[in-house]
Amino acid sequence: QEKKILTLAGDGIGPEVMEQALHVLNWVQENSDLSFSVEKDLVGGASIDANGVPLTKEVIAKAKAADAVLFGSVGGPKWDGIGFDKRPEVGIIGLRKELGLFANLRSAIVFDSLIGASTVKPEVIQGLDLMIVRESTGGVYFGEPRGIETLPDGTRKGVNTEVYTSVEIERIARVAFELARQRQNRVCSVEKCNVMESGLLWKEVVTELHKKEYSDVQLSHMLADNCAMQLVRNPKQFDIILTGNLFGDILSDLAAMLTGSLGMLPSATLGARQANGVIPALYEPIHGSAPDIAGQGKANPLAQILSLAMMLRYSFDQQTISEKVVNACEAVLNQGLRTPDIMSQGMKLVGTADMGKAVLAE
Ligand code: NAI
Ligand code: MG
């Protein structure tokens, strides 16, 4: 059965790294019994230039009809003056909203040959492979009431509200438990139940669901501040970290930096299973459009290629071929090939296209 993939390369280095990922996708197509139809379209600044808006209705419809979306990155100084609700970033935010993508999966993987690129002690991160499952459509970033008001005495007040319902907590916890079964079967649920009501409910709902349906998975709980500390002290204690929007935002950046390079890390955002059985999913590198190096042919394409590998694994259930892609990325690193962002002494400096070619060869 043919799978529909929509690719949205976006702006800056997006199209440069996407090109390399598409070569790998072609290889997958030619070397497996999978068959894909790949459609390309515009998003972000590129869509503003062509259509006047960062996300067209047509693209939303195509994304909804697709089995998975492979996304590049959006944004750049060219569109900086544009109003808050028309800027390129609305391209990605709008897609997440339209597709109901509430689960953000960010992995932090350390490749052996890149250990020198991290500032963290080698023994702390060697072999690290953790995933943060972050709730991404609720919590304090969206809760009401919110706003800035001026009190009668002239004092100004900024308000945000952390809100989580049991429904929201249960569906994100379910994603984490399901993923755990495909990994090391361990989930650490992170909140601040010592000072937050939403955290208290979070812990309660996760515990209940675990007891009812996922008691085979090892579950632990941790306060968010302690988790930040533990991530720096001993990150390998974690397999999956399950958490809300705000803590997930911060902890996933922390985890990313443990690995030493932004250009290496893929992510996925998933929604709820539809009536037709499809789980809406969007795969993208965690990095942005890197305007400072765009158009120079030196962006690292590995995060985009690894995002494709995640797509093969989580949307198309192709564990073996996904691993082949990940292993090929690891092999080019072992060969000593490096884009400038991960360059170190004695290694061979290559550009985006040569890195892509080397992955293909492996
Ligand atoms: P960025 O991730 O684009 O760049 C940060 C730094 O990392 C830069 O020095 C860049 O050159 C480097 N870098 C990033 N990816 C790289 C790669 N693949 N290879 C080599 N070097 C790489 O983040 P920044 O500068 O904060 O944002 C730039 C633009 O991207 C902004 O407009 C921002 O809104 C947008 N952005 C978009 C995202 C998305 O599309 N999901 C996510 C993050 C930022
Ligand atoms: Mg992102």
C-alpha cells in the first residue's frame, strides 16, 4: 500500500538539508518493498513570498491527507518585520494545531565518534539514548486566563495559567508508555507536584493509567528541578522522560546540549489516532533555519536524515530500515566526515551535499 508523504522544506537551510533526506528516501523506496508518493510544498517565509501567508489552506489539507509530514525549518531575518500572527513560524505552529499534534518526541542520542563535541565528560554521555515526550498543545503556554493588565494603582501584571485536564495527561502518558515498550520499557514522569496543582493531577493520572494498562512498564516520578540536575549529573539513568509543555521545552534543550550538536537531533510530533487508523505525524530536525549559514552549502543534513529515520520507524513501522539509516549516519561520522558545526581536529571537513552522499553510500 502506497504511503503519502508531504515534504515541507521551508526556509534557510531547510531546503538544503531536505534535499539530502530526499535522496535517502529515494534509496529506501528503491531498496525495500515500501512505496511512497512524495509531494512537496511551501511553508513559512517561502510560502509568504509565493502566497502571502505562511501556511495555506491547501497545505493544511495536504498535511491532513498525508500519512506523515517531513518538515524542514521556517523563519529568517527577511520576514522579521511581519506581524506576530503572520510570521513564518506560524507555518509550524499552525500545522501542529491543525493536525492536533500534542505529543512532541525529542531524542538525545550521543554518537560515539562525536563525544568530543560535547562539553560534558565522556563517561557521562557515552551511549546516551534518551527521549523526551513533551505535551505540546496544553499547559501554561495556552492556559486561560492570560494577558498583561494594569491594576488601579498603575502596577502592571502579567498572567499565565498552567492548566492540564485528565484527558490531556492521559493521552500524552499513553504515548510515552507505548513508546517505552519499543525501547527500554522505562518511563520517568516529571512534574512539580510539590508546588503545583496541575502537577499533582499529572502524577495521579499517570499513576492510575500505569496501574490499569501499562504495569509492565517501569514507571518512576521525579520533580522537574531535580530532573534538570539529574540530566546533567547522570543522563543515562533515563530512557523516556514524560512531561508537560513548559518543563519539556526546557529539559529537551538541556538534553540536546548534552549531545553537543543541534545539527544532529531529530524530533517527531504526533497526534491522536484517526478513524482511518492513521496517527497524524510531523518529523523535523530540532534546529531552525540557521540564517547565518543558509545558502553556503555547509549545513549539517544529519538531523533531517535522522528525522526521516524516525518517520520510517514510528509512522511506517519499519524498524530495520530505520536502523539502517541511523547506522549509515553513524558510519559517516566514524569515517571522520564532519560538517563545520561538528568539526574537530584531525577530521575531514565536508559540506551538506558530500555528507548526504556519504550517508547514501553507507
Ligand atoms: P537555529 O537552530 O536556526 O540556529 C542556531 C545555531 O545553530 C546557528 O548558529 C546555526 O548556524 C546552527 N545550526 C542550526 N542547525 C544547523 C545545522 N543543521 N548545521 C549546522 N549548523 C546548524 O536557531 P536560531 O538561530 O535561534 O533561529 C533561526 C531561525 O529559525 C529563526 O527564525 C527561528 O524562529 C527559526 N526556528 C525555526 C524552527 C522550526 O522551524 N521548527 C525551530 C527553531 C528556530
Ligand atoms: Mg523545532
